[in-house]
Amino acid sequence: MELKRAAEGEKGFEKVFAFLRERLLAGSLKPGDRLISERELATQLGVSRPIVREALRALTVLGIVEIRDRIGTVVTRPDVSVLNDFFTFALAQQADMLDDVMQARVAIECQAIRLACERANIADFERLQRALAKIGETIDEADAGGMADFEFHRAIVVASHSETLTVLHGSMAGLLTHSHRSRRELVQAFPSMKTYLIDDHRRIFEAVIARDPERADATLRKHFAIGDEYRRRALVGDMDKTSASR
Amino acid sequence: MELKRAAEGEKGFEKVFAFLRERLLAGSLKPGDRLISERELATQLGVSRPIVREALRALTVLGIVEIRDRIGTVVTRPDVSVLNDFFTFALAQQADMLDDVMQARVAIECQAIRLACERANIADFERLQRALAKIGETIDEADAGGMADFEFHRAIVVASHSETLTVLHGSMAGLLTHSHRSRRELVQAFPSMKTYLIDDHRRIFEAVIARDPERADATLRKHFAIGDEYRRRALVGDMDKTSASR
DNA sequence: GGTCTGATCTTGGTCAGACCAGTATTATGA
DNA sequence: TCATAATACTGGTCTGACCAAGATCAGACC
């Protein structure tokens, strides 16, 4: 009846999706709300239950809604995992995108560190310090070291107190950790990397503590650039004698 | 049979989704490929067709796949619209997120402009120049002016030749255009904004032409900051008497 | 032989009704 | 009154069916 009116032009899936979309966007469906049952939704919209399920499933993968078995469907707060999925799929099909995603990561972190300089509180500083310490402790371990590295960078983004930046950064986590790990494997190759990793992160930390956005940004950028340089060298030649390979 | 093996633990929807996900991520399903029919998929995976449809629909809203009526299901190149949807939903439920998304936008554009300084070609320069000219021409029109402004910024991101940055930036397009428009409405309020808009964009353009990443980044950042300041003033005090505002 | 045309197969789009397994609620009995 | 058991939900899934329209191929026509 009146429910149908809201989404008359479309049919089937589109109708249900549009109907729910409207409520979601209008705010009449807020996080925490429980939707009416699938059957009821079906009869009210004049479609079959499988169609309703399609729409609900669609909203589920978008992270808008959560279907709880034998409980009901509830609206959730938008979640990271969507972007995560998206980026994972996107990158799987375009491997050359990895460098590209790295650019996005740099973009986000550099902005985040600027915000962090303004907004970070004691707790953020402490988290950064812990991560920094961890990097020092695990400097010789590939896995733990990569993890520590990642934690440090994540701490920066968290300290920005920007949900969007955090979400975006987190969505690339899977890919980033991979890249971090492979970087970590270079530690054995280039002994100089140890000091690079430790000193660089410390300098970044200090810039944040000093609440100096420009310096923090610049230092972080340099950090990324040096990392790139190491990786490049590792590609061109193995270790030292680098002339033969190509 | 052998297909089932790939996704045994899960059941129903999860099974199908995992099965397809695996193929997608492994690369055995590439953009352009046509999937086998829903019925066949259902029998091969030992589930019913509605369940298969749920999975396909899920992939559809993720922009991974496209269901073509009476044709079949084909793998597509990941598309912006997903992120668009996500951000739209996310922001609808947390209006305070808008400022936050702006931060992400700044992050992306500032990184993009750095890349643009390195990678931009003649065509990119021309596009930027056209957008710049448009800004001058439409300085007194709210709608067209906002569009021109948006085009200029988009041209910057496009000139970065980074798909990821472009996608991310595009995904916020809806929100950004809104913000751009409201900014444009300030033009009438602050006559000084005209010169600000024109000169700022020209300076940005020049920095890109000069291929000076640092200057471009800094100029762009300043541009955003000034825009913020104008908006702030518009909020605090009306129009001219702005001495109180700071 | 080559091309056009129509029957048939296949595809997605949808529906109706049914069963299961647990949850939430309610009615019942102590 | 309270604890327990029956009942009415919920999501999760399956089966089988119908429709409309693109895809295909056989046969008719040029």
C-alpha cells in the first residue's frame, strides 16, 4: 500500500533496495533498529521473499545491515570491511594497482599525521611510543617486525581522530601488511635498513610529539621515499653487486 | 564435486560467495568473463538458485560483477559506484562525518597534485587550463561555478594518473559537489572570494605546470584552508563585519 | 551457396509454498 | 508466583514452476 508508493517505478529487487535505501538515507532507519521480518517486508512490498533476501544481502555486503540468524535484520554502523573487500577484489584483478594503492596510503597517512599533530592526546602519544618501542625490539624478526611497523603507522592514523581516514587506511590494511612484510625481508639484505627503520620512525614520532605538522608530513614522506628506494635497489640488483641482473 | 571441495566448510550463501571470491581473487575469473548460468552454478555447488542469486547480487553491489538480464553474469572492472554508495550511506547516518570526508579529500588531492607534477602530460595541462578558464567565466554563477570548481579539482586528480586516487576522489564526488556548491553561495557574501577563487586556482595551476610538487601541495593546502576560513566566517558573523571572528 | 526467418533452448527475474532449526513469547501447570 | 512446556515467530534453504527475451541453429527462400 503506502509502502509500495515509495518505490513504484522499480520492480523486484530494485523496489526493495530503493525502499530500504530511502529509509536509510532519510534516517528513519538508524543503526540499531531492527527491520521488520523478511516475510512481512515481502508482503508489504508485494515481492517474494527471495527478492527481499537479495536486497538484504546486498545491504549486508555494503556493511549497512546485519542479518542475524533467527533473530532478525538490524541496521549497523557502516563498517570498514566493505572497502576492504572492494580493494581486495579490485587489486586482485589489477595487480599493477598495488603501487597505486600505495599512493593512496601515503596520501592518507600524510594527511592523518598532520591532523594527529593537532588532535593527538596523551593516549595517542603513548600508543605511538609503544609501537615505536616494539619496532626496536622486533627489528630482527620479519613477521613481528612487520607487524610492529604496521602498528606504528596505524597509530598515526588513529591519532588523527578522523574516522574516514582510519576507515580508508584500514581498508588497505591487508594489502599494506603484505607490502610491509616484503619490506621487512629486506632488512637482512641491507643492514643499513635497521637504523633507517628505527631512526625514521623515531623522527616521525618526535615530529608528532612536537605537534609540527609540516615537519611530520615531510619526515613521513621521506620515510616512504626511502622505503621505495630500498625496494628499488632490491629489485635492480641483488644485494651489492648489482650490475649483472639486467 | 571438485567444485564443492573448494568451499566445503561454509554453507549456502557463504559457500557460493567464497567459491566466486576465490576464483575472482585467484584471477581465474577476469573482467569480461561470463560466469556459468545461475542454474548450473547452483547444481555444481549443491545449493539452490535463490542462494546463488544472493551471492551474485552481493557481488553486483560490490561492483565486481554485472548481471545482465537474459544474457548472463559477467565480471566487470571494479567500479566507483560502490564506494559512492558506501559513503552515501555512511554519511547519511553520521552527518558529522562530512568534515571528516573533507579531510580525506584534502589528503587525496594533495597527494594527487604531487603525482600530477611528475606525471601530467600536455592533455592534462590543457584540461586544467580549460577548467581554470571555466572558473573565471562562471565566477558569478552559483551552479556552473561550482561545477567548474569541481572540474578543476577533478582534473588535478586525473592528472595524477593514479586510478586509486581517482576512484577514491570520485567516490566522494556527490558529497564534494554539495560542499562546493555551498561554498559557491558565499561568493555573493564575500566579494573578495572572487579573486580568491580565481587567483588561488591559477596559482595551483602554475605550480603544476612548473612541476613543483612542494609548491603545488602547499598552495593547494592553503587554498583549502582559506576556503575553510571563509565558511567559518560565514557561520560566525554575517558578511562583512568579520573582525570579531578572529 | 548464401542469407533470412522462425522454432527452440537458454538465461535471468520472479514467485509460491514448504521444511528446518533455533529464538522469543506465551500459556500452562505446579 | 514461578518454572516449564507449547507455540508463534525468525532467518536459511530448497523445490519446482512460470515468464520474457536474447542466442542459436535448422530449414526455407532467394
